[in-house]
Amino acid sequence: MAIKTVGYAASDIGKHRSSNQDSGYCGYQLFFVADGMGGHAGGDIASAIASQRIALADAKSETVEEAIESLKRAILEANQMLSATVVDHPELEGMGTTFSGMLRHGNQMIIAHIGDSRIYLARDGEVKQITNDHTFVQKLVDMGRITPAEALVHPRRSVLMRVLGDVSADPEIDIAIYDAMPGDRWMLCSDGLSGVVPDGVMNRILTSKVPTEEAAELLVGEALEFGAPDNVTVVITDVVRSAVQTEIEPAALFVGSAANEVVIEERKGSKILRLFSPRSLLDLLQTPEDPTQYAPESEELLNKILSETRRKIRFKSARIIASWLLLASALTGIGYIAYEYTQTRYYVSSFEGNVTIYQGIRESLGPFKFSKPYFVSEIEVGTLSVFQQDLIERSISAESLEDAERILDQLREAQNE
Ligand code: CA
């Protein structure tokens, strides 16, 4: 049965990032997303370079073997281009990108994947994730050491074990082949979607009959609804019978960072690499905000991540138990003793702009507060260093009243220096 595809790509910078480091491509036979990483301008340059090189593989091949070869070759060449770019521009060291794409060959879809972007297939009302994240937390999930729910909120969930970039000349790329059936809806996305929009919401849109373009825009819209902490990119490819007339026969479409041209300028003998789009200097000077990073596979890091998971769970449950104990004891009259105990504790924070010793504990339980200003000092928070101000705002725990007084003395000394 002759088939064809109807695709659409959408990308949004999200609500907390200053640049879009994702790229998406929706072409004729080829569809992909690439999520760049690296500080400053590195991430968007990486995903744009890789995208523009790999998009050259958007062509028909004679055989499926040839199609696989051409896709693989394009990916490895993109990887080489990233390394070469870093050689010329050492300030871009550490830049890299994920790549999750598919090349249609007749009635088959060739999947190529590296990193933590994802590909999903909605078929017969069911949605399946068909790629595996190349992350440390996913590895721990596969080993049964942590649960998928823990992985989803793990602080190191963005540490990747495999990427395209300047780390390996021969990165390992997952390749798979699927049959393409009329009615299939494929979705490729960056983790700004999969890590943010709950599966249920995503699946409802993917299994619905809304048109391709609308589905992609709806998904990006959901990511924004859920706060969009990261760039979000979605490519949807619907497989339809070739005889079906579709309204849109779109041309190849780049979205995100790859929608800009990468230009290498020669300026006073030193090459300057920049994206051919106006960027403010401020934007380039910003500290990296993307936690995504590459780390070579190691037992050590796996164990570290595992122990962090355990610590987080223990810490959380200890705090929950403590809060409930306090509430329960408050209700049974033992509360007085608990409250008395809290009043033997001290910490230093600010009160109406002055450094202040508080008696009690910072934690509060609904309307109940367990601390009060004990001594408001003459030290104005505004006269301290930014670092000290930050400490004071977050509050400094003291072992005792004497200890709290010592902290005040140290602040006074620092002021006089
Ligand atoms: Ca991302």
C-alpha cells in the first residue's frame, strides 16, 4: 500500500531560557529533533550545525541499507563538524547535541537516536516510546535501582551518557527499523516536552484525530501551560495513504536554533562563529543555564547518582515525619514540650532589614510558626557583601545562642575590614 507522510515542526524557547538551543526539522523523507547543550552560545550552535548537516540526508535511496548508511554517515559527519568547530573555537568546548530522527524509506521508518530526546509512536490508540534515553538515571531505572518516577525528578536527570559533540569520534547511535502504517502518528520531541507534560496529556493529543499541525502546536502549548522550564520542540509525522489528499504539502521546515544560519566570520585573523540572527551581547554573556551535560559512563557516577536518590528520599521522609509528629503532638498536648524544644534553637536571618537572631526553628506548619525575633542587631543587611546577604536571606543555623552571637561578631568584623 502506497503511503506518504504529513509532518509539522514547532518549537518554543520556553519560559525560563534566554535562547532556544533546540532544533527541529520536518522534511520530505527525514524528520528529527536535536537538543543542544553547552554554555553560552554553544548549545544552539551545536544543534544548528548538526541539524543543517544531517538535513542533507533528506533524500530517497535505492535500498533500505543505503538509506541507513546515508543517515548514519550524515550523523557521523555532523559529529566531526562539531569537533572541528571546537578546535577552531575552543570557547565552545563541551558543546554537544542530542539527535533523534527518522528517515522514511518506502513503507519503512529508519530510526536513529542518541541522547535524551525521544520518539513516540501512536498506533491503534496506543502510544509507545520507542527510544531509550541515554542518561545515567535511565540506566539506573533499567537496572531496577530507581523508579521511573524518581528518575523524572532527579536533579541529575539531564546528565547524558552519549551525545554528538567533541567527546567521541565514533559515538554509538541506536538504529532501528519500523514498518510505517497508515494511521500511525509519530512524535519526536526534546525533553522540554517529555520531561514536563504528563504522559496522560501527551497521549490524549497523540491519539486524537486533530490535524498534524494543530497537534504539534497543542503539545507545545501544554508544555507552556506546565511552566516550560526548558526549550520545547515537537515534530509530528502522520502516515497517511498516498491517495488521501491533504491540504498542506509543506516544504522542508527548520524550527528552533537551526532555523538560523550558522555563519563563520573572519575578523582580524581570528575566526568568530555566530548564529546569523541578532543576539544581544547580554544573551551571550549569560551564565549557562542549561543543566544538560555530558559525562563519560562510569561506575562512580552511577553510584553517586544512586546515593543522591536515596538521600533525597530519606531527607524528604524524615522531614515529613517530623512535621506530622509536631502536628500530632500539638494536638495531644505534648505540643508544649515540642514547642519548648524548638525554643532552645537559634538561627540568624533578617528582620526589617537588620541582621537578627531568631529563637526557634525556621520551619512552620500551616499557620503555626515556631520562631520569633530574639535580638535585632544594628547590622544592616544592605551593608554586607552580596555573598553574606545571600546567606542571611537563606538564614544561618546556630548551635546555640552563643553561637548565634559569634556569627554576629564575625559579620561586624567583616564589615570593618
Ligand atoms: Ca533540553
